[in-house]
Amino acid sequence: MIDAMDWQAYYRAAHDRPPRPTLLRALDGFAAEGGQGPGLLAADLGCGNGRDALVLLRAGWRVWALDAEAAALEALQQRAAAEALTELEAVQGRFENTTLPGCHLINASFVLFACPPRLFTAAWSNLLAALLPGGRFAGQFLGPADSWAAKRETTILDRSALERLLAGLAVENLEEEETDARTPLGEAKHWHIWHVNAHRPL
């Protein structure tokens, strides 16, 4: 199960990995509008030890970083402090039972599928309520061909369900990926991923 993962080992394995392309695409969207950086707030859900959060902080964003693992937040805070990046608020919790602040960017890299299906609809509604007009969403969902689809506590979306979920947003990019690979912990896995960038109209 996802919740039974050795998170310490995962964070060590993922320590030097680059930021997600979905995050970089969102930042490019803000930059094209002249609105990226100082004064804007990003929520980084499932932030881990900071592969995305640090990029945001370096670009001048204020970052509200959420993770269920205290060790991950401690590592993120240490990494931010080492670079004198001060605009970070680290919060321990899961997004499905934590109130998000109003923000211009919600970054949810490989975390939303860990929400139990019975809680997902309400959690997604709360997430959308926190996204300010003109804001952007960047993140991933899992499709039905994914090898984790059989796990009871994993939220899986086919294309029609995903399109309904995103109906209130302007989709800027939607990529479907199916591949056989290994997780950072070396687990052989078949991925079926929806990579999503979307924009909330003004």
C-alpha cells in the first residue's frame, strides 16, 4: 500500500530529482502573463523534501507546503534555510482533511491519487475553492490501466471522469502517459498517468 511505503528511503532516492514538468509549465504560463514570483502564493501538496517547493521559492514565490510526513517537512525546511529561502510555511497533514489557503498556484505532483475515493470529491471541491481567479493547477492523476488501480484506497480516473473533474477550469495541457518503469524505491510498475495543467479563468 502507498501508506506503507518507506518514506525515508523514498525521499533519499528522490532527493536530487528535478522539478516536475507540469510545475515548470505552470510557471511558464505565469511568466508569459508577467505575473510570476514575489507576492504570489503557491500551495505544494505532498511536497516531500522539496523538489518542486524549492524551485518555487527560488523564483520568489511564497510557498505553503503540505506533507503527511514530518521528516519530509524537516528536510525541506533545512534545505530552504541553507539557501536563505524564507517564504516557506510547512504544514503537516493530508490535503483531503486540511484547509488550503487561497492561492494562485496549486501544485499536486503525484499525490492526488493517494486520496481514498470516498473522500476525493469533497477534497477536490475544497481544492478548487482555494484556487484564486487567474490561478493555475499542476498535477497528476492515475488512469485505469495503472498497476495501482486495484488498491482500494487509490483514486483512479478514466478520461471521461477526468474531463468532468476539470470542467470548471481551462485545460492548458493534458498528456496521457503509459509506461513500464521503476519507482524511486526500485518497484517495477506500470504507470498510467494523466499530466494536467489547467487555469482558472478570471
